Amino acid sequence: MVLPIYQIDAFTRDVFKGNYAAVVLLETFLPASSMQAIATENNLSETAFVAPNANDGFDIRWFSPMTEIAFCGHATLASAFVLFKRFPERKTIDFHADAVGPFAVRRGPESMIEMDFPQRDVEPVSEMPEEIARGLSIRPKEVLVSKQAFIAVYQSEEEVRAVVPDLALIAQLAPRDVVVTAPGNNHDFVSRYFWPASGGDEDPVTGSIHTVLTPLWARRLGKTKLLALQASRRSGELHCELRADRVCISGHAVQYLEGAIEVPDA
């Protein structure tokens, strides 16, 4: 079986920056074991599998090299980039994912792609987990928790950039990952994302966690439109807006590769 595949750098205008994702276009989903094998072979942050559905939209699933992921923003951006190229007449693409439900992705201003997600909340933790207290080289001033990750809040961008994680300790927090975040110098807020239990060491740019970080920083900064920087080695910029109970995350993307893969018939 021959399948089309694309590799896209998301949340960037430049190849070799942002977060890389593979996009595999299907007629129907393959068995989960086959999709996991493809994602492991690709060895990228995520591989998105996209298949048309009966509602003139697309179902989407995401796999890291290790496991299926419930929600991935940058691979959704990459998938929309590919579909908008294939269907230039479309202004909106409707996706569905089991963990997210239905959501729309639109062509935005300045060649950006805008994703409309439900916002996700955080709660304070009564006591800082030992894996965070000992697993981050700089002690955060505050720790919150969401369904996806623990959020370690710092005073400054410099602290976020300087944090060195003990990945073995952080992996013990599975299934949750760890985000470090602070107000930014030239952006409203900055973050880094460590996910050793789910996909790798440090994720270059994580769209999904910004459905948590956007309402958090919107409340603290008193504004609904925010410019965010994920301060990884590759780095990426996200335009975020809080709209009632939704979070709109916009960014650029650029294609690195287009080709085909040959895999055994399902």
C-alpha cells in the first residue's frame, strides 16, 4: 500500500524551525498498530492521520513515536496546511477528534491558519509534587495542573530559558507532562514543554497546551489577544485569542517534504 505523506514545520515561516509533523492522508483509518508503526518509523514529534468523514470534513488522529496522543495542535496546523493546498477553494476545514470533538480550522490573515479549540482549565495543586520540586533545576513560584500537564509558573523568561529538567523524574508524572511558563520580554508569555512519558524530551512547539496557557495568561495580563513564544531550541510563535469558552490559536506553516510511503496492506 502506497500512501501520500507530507512533512510540515508548524508555527514558523522558516524550514528547520517550529515543530515538525508528518501528515498521512488516508481514505479510512488504518488499524492503530499500523498507524503507530508509521509514527514510530517517522520519529517526529507527531504524525497526523487524516481521513474524510461523512460530514464533508475530516477525522484526525495523532501519534507520537511512542503512543497515540489525545490532542495535538501543531500537527493539526500541519494537516490543515496540507488540505488547504489540496483544496484551495476551501476557506474552512471542519475536523473531528474523539478527545476534542468537532472544531474548525480557517484561513487567517497574513497566510496564517487559525484553529478554534475549546479552552481547558487549570487548578492549583495543594502541594508541589516532588517530581517537579526536584525535577526542575529552578524551583517555580507556583504549580498548577490541567488534564494534560503540570504548569510550573516562573517570574521571568530568563528563568524559563534556564530551566534544566531531570527527565527521568518528570517521566514519573505520567500521564501528565510538564510545562514551564512566565511573562515574556517581547511576547506576552513564553513556555517550554517537557514530555518524556509521551513522546520525547522537549517538544519544540505545543499547540494543545496553549488552550490552557491562553486563558491562564489572559486572566493574569488582563487581555484576550496574546502573542506567545515557545522558547525551545527550534522555537515557535503562536497568536492566541480567548473568545468566551474557546481559544483560537493561529500560526504559519511551511512544507519541508512531500512524498509517498510503502507499508504493508492493513
